[in-house]
Amino acid sequence: MARRSPHPAESECGGTPDLGELLGRELSTAVVMFHEAVAARRGLTATENKALDLLARRGPVTSGDLARELGLTPGAVTGLVDRLARAGYAQRLPDAADRRKTLVAADVDRLTAEMRPIFAPLREAVEKLAGDYTPAQLATIEHFVTEVAAIMRDQTARLVEEGRT
């Protein structure tokens, strides 16, 4: 399948791509739809799938920490963890350091086995694309993407906080 570039929106100032349009709409829509498809393939919602990703990357966390990371209420996370536990993707564990706390842990071995074949073609396509760039260009892209991700996390937290007030 040939790679298609969306026609980037042009800013009102002379034909330069509008990064807000590209990142805020084109890329984010493609990413959300991809993760919806990944989740659906596994019988999960996109939020459940991203919760598992977070648990796999960060290790066991409390339900409260998971709620904050996902921008969900504690009650919503309780239901989410219940569903993931019933499906065999996660479990609740006692916190060895504080017996009053319970941690949520993902079955990382299962996740790795299931996700490798799903993400391998994506990884290969991105690696092929990266071959078109110099190391300096890739460093700039990495910096840009890292900073945009931080901005997105900050903006998500802002929206969640505004929703609580």
C-alpha cells in the first residue's frame, strides 16, 4: 500500500503548513483511529488499551495514579481495572511497601506476545520512513515529538482540571 500524505492545511499567511492543523487534526485522528482498531482487535476500548500500555511501561501503579494518568475519575478506573482483570490483562496486587495499598499490574508477557505482531508492520514502516532523514533531522523530529507529547499531557491535565471546577 502506498503511503499517502494528507493535503496539509495551509495557514492564512502564505502557504506554510499549519502545524496545529497537521498535529491537532490529521495526526491525532490517525493515531486515535489506529489505537481504536488495535483495541477493537483485542476486544478492548481504546482507553482500556492505553491503560494497559501505561501499566506495561510504568509497572504496577495504584488505581489513583492510574486515574490521574488517564484523566479519569477513581470510579471509572475501578470499572476499567475490573474489566481488564476479568479479561486476564491485569491484576490487583498488594503493595509490599504499604499493605493498605493495592497496585494494578499488567500481564506484560501476554501484552508483549499480542502486541508484537500488531505493531511490527507499523514499526517497519516508521523505520523505513526514518531512513529518509539524516541523524540531525531525526534528532530534531524526536525533540519536537517529545515536546508536543508533553504539551498534550499538560493540555489534557488542564482540560480535566477545568472539568472538575
